Amino acid sequence: MTLGEALEGYLKESGLLKPMRDFKILDAWREALGPELSKRARAIQFRAGTLIVETESAAYRHELSAFTGEAFRQKANQILGAQRIQNVTYKLKH
């Protein structure tokens, strides 16, 4: 058994593997938006195919939900190599 196989087995048994996979999804969103835009629309959680994104302003939340968000969702899925993100929900940062 290689070290990588042993580590993967440990992560599966400990329940830590799923959060690590979810981190890849959050990272793909950040990469899809780029460094500047991802500061204004930060992916904070992934659950059951839905990505939760926190926006800095109501105007930007509206722009993403009505116009540009779908293209970013598709680009993030392209980065992931699979259609993991089915929906994106935008919420205003408190």
C-alpha cells in the first residue's frame, strides 16, 4: 500500500474526505471568477449539488443571479471536469 492509498483510506474512514472534495468545488468557483470578482462573490458552502455564494452587495447578487452567474457555474464545472454544481444560491453578506 502506498502512502497516498493509506491517507485516502484514513480520510474516508474519518469522514474528512467529503469536506476535502467540497473544498475543490469552492476553489473551482474562485478560479472561474478570477481573483478580483471572487472577492465580491465568495463561495462559502456546497451541499447536495447547491453552491452557496455570499456577495458583498445586493446589486452584485442581482447581477449574478440574473445575468452572469450561470456562465460562472458552467465554467466552474468545466474546471472540475464534472457537473458537480447543479445550482448556485446567492446570499448577501451580513
